[in-house]
Amino acid sequence: MITNTNFNRAQNRGTRGRGGAQRGPVGQRDPAAGPTRRTSGLPASPQQASQGGEAGELLRSHEQALEKMRGEVGIRYDRPIRPGFGTLGEPVTLVANFFAVKITKSLIYTYRVKVEPTRNAKDVQRRLLLLLEQSNNQAWQNVKSFVAFDGRETLVSAKELPQPMQISVRFFEEGQTPGPNLPEYTVSLELFRKWDISKLKQYLHCDVDINDNYDISPLISAYNIVLQQHASSTAIRVGNSRYFGFPGYKANELSPGLTGLEAFRGFFLSARPVFGELMINVGVCMTPFYKHARLDSAYEEFAGLSKGATLQRFAQNVKVTTTYLGYTKRRTLLRITPLSAEKTTFVKDGRQVSVAEHFQNVHSISLKRPDLPVADLGTAGRSNYVPLELCVIESQPFRGLLNDRETTNMLNHACKPPAANFDEIINQGLPSLALTEPKASILDEFGISISKTMTDVPGRELPPPKRLQYQSGSPSVQPAKGSWNLTNVKFHTGASILSDGYPSPSDEDVSKVWTGFREERPQLPRQFQDNDRSKGLMEIKRTIQNLVRNNPMFLLVLLPFRDTKLYPGVKRICDVELGIHSVTIVLNKVLKNKGPQQYYANVALKLNQKLGGINHTLDVESTRWLTTKSTMLVGMDVTHPGPGSKPGTPSIAAVIATIDESFAQCPASLRCQKSKKEMIDDLTEMMLERLRAYNKRSGSLPERIIVYRDGVSEGQFDTVLERGSEKDKILDAFKAIHKETKDLVEYRPHLSIIICGKRHHARFRPKDQKNQSRNGNTRPGTVVDRRITTVYDFDFYLQAHDGIKGHARPTHYTVIYDESGFSADVIQQGTHTASYLYARATKAVSLVPLAYYADLACERARCYLDGFLNSEQLSGPGSSSRKGEGKGKGKGKAMAADEREAAEQRVYDAALQAWGQGVHINLKETMFYI
């Protein structure tokens, strides 16, 4: 769980913390927020609960409490209180992977952990705090049975600790003999907050003062530390809440050999506040791991298989262990040098010394393979050269990109039906996490008990669109089970090119392209002769340049197999440099496809949209919620550089928007921005581009704008709404377009912002088999807005698609800003029917198409910076000769940080230069990315 502990920020803004009640004067409205809205009807009355007893009473109490709070708060646009619960659809009882938690303790305490001296504390803290937990210090022994520790900076206690509390810890590495000459640190535990659990219970029952800024996030984080204490000490933690490597779980191989990967199966665990009680969400998860292997053996194996290509997956912050110092030391691999241990040198005592010579003289180690490169286990400013044969790769999470075969194997291992996953959670998950018998004793100390049964949840199955509209004269298409087919139908609007200089489509155009490729097929060098494919791409570009002299509408590019370098290179050439649409076909996919006609149809779906056509639309009734006022749908997303990217590589933001009331054509705006920054910097200008496109096509500006924002975590909801952040930048775009149009009436459409969450672990399955799909999943259109949703927020889980393989994951939608006053039924059913508008398939999709398109546009934009995002160069310094001994003298941490920052800025500037003007002007107002 990602939490936001900045209490003062929430207080100063006059809003609540995550999931809490709205703050501020009752009914007060920001005068700059535009025209007063009319709410879309009264709050929906609650659906008759299918559950009786305590669960049914909780549902009724929740509705009554929210109704009371809405009356006290009045209309609020920021983080609106749930306007009611949905009633549309057929009721269905579901089972969710949530377990009720009971707490009997009335107080808990959180403490900050500080390490002194602070010099080098960050480098040794993880090991030091592990030594603290193993310490025989009497002060620690007196408290260790009733405290939980996150291994970093927070300790949670069931009892108040004496203050001040300081514990001395002698630091030594694993396998090293402790001694008086080793460094000693002092660990201080300082009281941060005493928590009254009665306030938590009031909060969960909506029984709080609306002017009391009670931020629940730090307390939920504290309970997560307690709940995860056993798992964190017995398994491998990945991220904040996922644990792998439990006893009895066997790894599944994803790829063979020492450089291959294996999949570990584990469990996710997180506390979730819901109305009336605290629950824990427990899910099954899987992640790839490196295999345990000697680095020299892995390197040789890879070099033999790849014919000299770079061993890129060992550039991705892999951890290695060494024992040549007499004890085990864990360090991060920065890079593998281009020269061997015999030729990699550094300055020692005024002369050049090779790494091989240094290890012979200092460590009495005669290298068996001095001809192999060496590992640099240092930092960007301070090298630490170690021969490959002395390094061992630990079994650890792999954070890079899987290849095609590994991805397929991963899906095969991970995709289990709902019943199997839920059984695994009950029978293996709860015991492995020590949440039930055998129960971790720490839970008893905190008065925590957990239900052994999953929670029953009331859901509804929403109706699909009545029909899908194709070209006049085509038969009516009614979707069933979330899908339909194209039998005997024609596209709603066939593509036509409006730009001057491009002819209308004809068989002659297609023939020109096909003949051109046949006559001028590029002769590409073999892959081992062209590792980065630069020579091949130069030849492809020359061929395409010859073809575009005839002004074809698009290029059909045939690849014999999926090539991770050729594909992004072709897209950059066509999208950025030459400005022509391209469709890429991988021949082996066509040949092994069950039916080539289906493959060709899918290609046609993409091509028609690229060229400005409309594949299909929804019936009038299904889009009425969007057409009562002219509406522009917007999708937004940001993609970030990964572990294999050059440090400093930009993140890429995408803003997609509709241009008319068909809601089918959705051009994109793309921008680079600072690395790993989620909030979109240039959003005002990007929204301006989308408003101009809408105005040009529709002849007027939209009266209402609905934004579907993907990629934002729960802890960032308030950040989107902060002064000067994304909401304000959208409002600035409204002011800017008003100045451009010079209209006398101020332009101020109603704005709504909905966050789309896919990175969650909530799963459902129908309680009754008659409501299941083929593999036991919930059916398309299933929506949940009760029992396991947030206490106050306007959120819901929606599964619009048909979960064909594995356990279907719904999308978690949260309305964080709403000037239109949407009811629960309107926004839930509207989002559901909009999921049938996705142009690339004849199926409803799991994520609303505008957000899906934003993700696709981000992925396409990554092609333009492929050399930065998927770099074959390792991130360390490039020199093979460094000053200093094997560990290097270094220039001090401050100077190293300055050097690193300067290097990242150079990468960023180079990436911007490579980006240039982005997408070619010929394609900017098209769906080139689809």
C-alpha cells in the first residue's frame, strides 16, 4: 500500500487524508470552479442487500452515514463523497479475497528509528538493523516480543517504550567474526505518535468531525508492518507488500541456462479500511527471479549463445555476493568492463596495476580466467573491480523486461482459475503469512485476530450496450459475453484521407506498396553481425524513402519474426522522420494463427482507425450520458524508464482525447519530461492541442470534459488536485483556449477526473456457479461498489471484459474530482458501455479505451527513444583505467552525486535532441499509435 503521511499538506489544503471525510465550510464552492453544477439526480437508493445479518446491517449503516455526511458537507468537487450506491443491473453475490480483522487493543505506538553516526549509515543500515533484531542487548530483549519493525525507519509497539531508548550495535558482515575493532553504531527509538484505536473505529463508521483532519494513512501503514512482520522475516519481500520464497514453493523455469530466469509464486498482503471494520487483502502473485549462478559461468554461457551481444540483463542492478575477503559481502553490479582482468588497470603507488595482478599480490588469488572481463561493484564516481569468477549472482527479483518466450511461460504458470487461486490463499497463503494457525505471536500482542473465511460481497452485472453501430445497411450487432464478430458487417466509416497530396485508397496504391517491397526488399545483415540493428535500420530507411516518393497512404512492413530492435526502429522512421502510417506484420504469427482471416481482420481494424476511419460506434441510448452536453473524453498516462534504461532517460506523457460525438477518433499529444516524474509537466499545452482539435472537427468547444487518468497511485490522488498540479493545468488550458477563440463568454466546461487503477490485488468470484463464466470468473459487466470499497471515496471495481484465461482483474475506478454531479449508476454504466468502444478488438476491454489508448501512445513513444530506454550500454563509467586501488580513491560522496546528476542531465539532453519535434506533422492528428 502506498500511503501519504504529509499531514500538514492535507491540513493546509483544507481536505482530508486518503479515504477520509471532506473538510471545509459546508456547501462552500471555489468561485473559480466555473458554473454551479446540477447534480445528476438524487443519490441512488441502496440496492436491497442480498446478505442478511451483520453484513446486511453494515451496508444499510454505510448508506445512512454517507447520506448524513453529504448533508453536512454539501457540494464538494475535490474528492467527492460517494453520492450513493449503484442500483442498475442484476444482483449477484460474490466472494472477495478480503478477510475481516478484529482489534482488541486500544492503543499502539509508532517510533522513528535513527542510526548514529550518520556517516555511512545508509550503506550499512539494512544489515545493521538485521543485527539489531538478532542482538542479545538486554534493552532489546525486553521489548522484542511486542514490537514490529519495517527494517528501515519505523518501529511499531504494542506497549509504550522507555524514552530515550538507545541500543548499541556492533556492525559486522555475514560470516565475519565479531570483534572490538569493528565499528559500533547507536540505534535510537524515538516516539513518533501514540494512536487511539477508538478514533480509527469512529473513522470507519463515518462518525468523525468533518473539520478534524484525521489522516488514517500512517496508522494503516503501522498495522501493515505488524501484519507483515512474520513474512518479512521468513520470505523475500518485493516492493512493499509482496512476499516470495516461502518454504515448500518450487520455482518454475521461464528460460533455460544460467542466464535464464525462474518464476517464484508468492502472496500479497495489505490492510484496507472499509466501512465498519478493517480488512486485509491477500492475493496470489508471481514474479521472475534470477537463478543462483557464478557470474563468470553465466557470462560465458551468454556470450556463446549471443555471439558477442551485451549481457544487458546484468546491467539492471543485479546483486552479487563475494567471499574473497573472508566473509560474505553483498554488492550491486554496476557494469561489466569491456576489457579483461589482465588489461583493466588502475593506479596504485604511482604505477599502473592490472586487476589480475592486484588480486594475486593482495589476496593471493591466482585467477583461473584472467582473460574474462571484470565486474565493477562500485559507484559512478568510485570503481571497485572484482573478477567475474569471484562473484556469485544471488537468487533475487528480476526487474527488467522478459522476452517473448519468458512472457509466455510466465503467463502459463501464473494464470490459474479463480477457484484455484482462492483455495491457495486459504490453504497456503494464510498459514505462510502466519495470519491464522500457526498464528504469529506478534498478532496476539497487538490484539489482532483475522477471519479464516473470505468476505461475501454484493455485486451487480451491468447490461452491455444494446447494439453496436456499423455502416448503414449492415445487420445489427448485439454483443454477448463481452464480445461480437464482424460477420457480414462493414466499418461504420471507411477511412479517407483529407490531407492534400495523398490520394484516395485504391488497389493501385496497395499494388505500388507491395511491388515496391518486392523489388526493393532491404537486404539486412545477420543479427550477430549487427547487434544493435543500426545497419539494418539504415537499409530499411533507404528502402522506405524510395517507396514514399510515390505518396502511398501507408506502408505494410513484413517482419519474419518479432525483433525488439527493428520494430521500434521502423516505427521511429515512419512516425517521426518520414510521417507515414505503417502497419507491421510478423509472419510467424500469421502462419501459426488459428485462422489467418481473423489476423487480417485485426490488422484491418487498426489500419482503418489509423487512416481516420471509424470501426464502430455505440447506440444512442448507450452514449446518452455523454451527449446530453457536448463531451470530450480524455485519457492520460505517463511511462517511465526501467532498470535497463540509461540514468536520466526522460519519462513520456500522453494525452488522448476524442474530437466529436462519435467518441471513436482519438488523436494524441506526447511530451518528454524529467525522469520518473508522474505528474504531467506540459499538460496545459497538451490539453490546448486536444481542445483545438475538438474545436476544428466539431465546430465548437465541449461543454464537459471527463478525464480518465491512468498510472496514479492512491497516495497521489491529492497530488493531482494540488494547486499548480494537473487539475489546475487543465483549468489553465480552458483559459488559454478562451483567449485564442476570443469568445465574449468565458469558456469554462464542467470537469471530472477519474483515476483508473490496475495495480491492485482485489479479486472476485461468484458464490453461485450459475453466475460464473466458462472458467469460473465473474461475467462481463460485473461491478462492485460496496463492502470492500473505501469508506468515503466515490470508487468502484468494474470488470467490463470477459476473463478468458486466468483470474480476471477488474479495474478500480475512483472519481477524485467531479463538477458534473454524476450519480453512481451514470458513471458506472457509462464507463462500462464505453469499454465496448475499443477500436482494435471486437471485445469489451478491461480498461476504459481512452486510458487504454494513452497507454498505447506511451508505448509507441518509447520506440522513439529506444536507444535510451533499452540501452545496451551499462550505466557505469566507460573507462577501463581508474585512479586508486581496487576500490578506488573516489572524490567524495558529494562530488560523486554531482557527477551523477551531470551525467543524467547529459543523457536527458541527448534524449530530447533525439526526440526532436516528436511525431511528424503528417500524423499528429491521427491515431498513428494504435
